Amino acid sequence: MLGRTIWLHTAALLCAAAALPAQRTWIVNDLGGPGVDHQTFMAAYDAASSGDTIILEPGSGGVISSRGRSRRG
């Protein structure tokens, strides 16, 4: 019975974790290329959700945080 209880608790935790929104990191580079998600900050910002991070590759500079979304460059 203990094994079944542990299995049920594990299954419940996995279901709860699957329901949580995933945080994502968006890469911005105006030249595009492999590993780049967007070529403009606004496109990445529009795609981002609360808790996501937008990284601007070198040359974009600055740190801005808005509505739980952060920008590092």
C-alpha cells in the first residue's frame, strides 16, 4: 500500500509541475543566426511572458525590467 501511495504522490507532483508555466530565455541579435530567437527587442518582448528573460547579444547594452520580464545585454 505504501508503494501505491508514493506512486500516487509522485504522479500528482508531476501533473502539478506540468501545469506550471515554463520560464524561457529569448536571445536577440539583429543579425539573426543559429540560437537567435528574434532580431528585435520588441519582437522578443512581445513573445515573452512574465518571468521570461530577454538577452540582447553584444552591442545592444543595458538592463531593463518590465512586468516581470528582464532584459540583459
